[in-house]
Amino acid sequence: MISYDAGAFPWLGTIVGGYVFGIGIVMAGGCATVTWYRAGEGLIGSWIALAAYMLTSAVMRSPHLAAFNQQMTTYSTPHNAIDATFGLSPWPFVALLVLVTLWLAHRELKKTKLTVAALPAKKTGLAHLLFEKRWHPFATAVLIGLIATLAWPLSIASGRHFGLGITAPSANIVQYLVMGDDKFINWGVFLVLGIFFGAFIAAKGSGEFRLRAADDVTSVRSFAGGILMGFGATTAGGCSIGNGLVMTAMLTWQVWVGLAFMILGVWTASWYLFVRPRRQKTLGAASV
């Protein structure tokens, strides 16, 4: 029912885009998905980052940058699928991924449990489960995995041949508003709108929704982060969802390399924007 061709591996675009996207994550205060749901919670800084991200993603897909995008894809290798590169079945790689995941999960569960402050129980039944009770991270991960699996048949049934995705649907909203072409309204657009409204409902139900304005420095940084995320995700062929979640499960070089450089970009921005200045400030205070 579902067929997929991994195609070539655009290594240069993946490396550059993944690294830039990682830097943008830190500057915007979260990745593309986080920006959508934090906007639904009332964070105005996330609204700014989201607007810049959507606009940049749409511009990157415009005819004005077609030559740039085409040039980036020329730096590629023939095989993108990891199993095809080694001439093996994908199942040994799936088994390895399962074993590594189980080992990491086992290590995490052995750690000392931290006491996390929870909202006082004011509701009962389903309302308490949805709006007050803290979910275990692994339970949430399983639900996300199920959603990512269901996204394939549900999206394909509507004529969109892909799974979960954030960047392209975000760009599609701007493209529709500018050009008014119904072809841009697809399953992915309703997905990202659902994230926004779902976050709004959850925040309202738990009493945590409120409009929170950011200061001028955070606003400018969020805007710049949104631009970097829009550029990086488009150049890398996907964001932390399309690449980091969906395509990694499809065992392609593009996304595992892209994910590594996203992590490197996050580390770089975190170090130079927050960790290093804080250390210098601490050392300066200690010397005084």
C-alpha cells in the first residue's frame, strides 16, 4: 500500500541545513513543533518565531530560490537508504535500533526517580488524565510513535504521500494565503493547525494558558531563530519531525546525518548564547 524511494543522499544540504536548524532551535526557544504548541499556549515570542519560520519556509520553496536549492542537491551520493548502501535487508538495522532503544530505556528506568511538581487534582476521570496528570515520558513516546505510524495511511488516503511533517505544511499555509491555491491545503496543514489548537485546549483545560510577552532581546532572537529554522529545515529536507523522527525510522543516511548536525547546532548555540556567558559572568563575579 505504501512504497517509498529514498533516492540520493544530498550530503551538503543535509549537513548545512541540519546545523543551521539546530542553531535556530535554541534561538527560537524550541524546534518547529515546539514553536507551534508553545504558540498555542500563549507565548508571544513563539508567535514571532513561528511567523518567521513559516515565511522563510515558504520563501525557500519559491521560484526565486529554485537555483539555490537545485545547486545544493548536486552535492549528493547515489544511495540514501542505509540498507541499500550495504546491500542488506533493512531488518538487521531495525533490530539494532530496537536493541539500542531498549538498552537506553533500561538505563533511564534504573535512575533515581525525580519528584516532579504536579498540578493539584481538581478534576476526575478523563479530564484529570488530560489536563492535570503528568504522563510518563515513555508513555508519551509510545503515543507519538503510534501517531507517526497512523500518519502514513491517513495522509496517503488524502492524497499526500508522506507521514508526519511540520516544515512543508507550515510553508503551505503561507503559500495558500498569498496565492489562494487550494492545492496547498492538505493533510499536513490540518496536522499543524491541530497541534496549535490541541496545545491551546490543553493549556486552557489545565489553567496554564496566558498571553506572555517577551522582552525585546528575546523577541529579536526568536525572530532570527525562526528564520534559521525555516532555512535549515528546507535545506536539510526536513525538521526534527520530518527528518529526526519520521525519516530516521526509514533508515536513510540523510536524516541520521542531519539529526547529528542538528544536535551539534543546538550544542553550539547553547554554548555561545547561554553556557559560556554564564560561566564568564560567574568567573568575573568570583574574581571581584
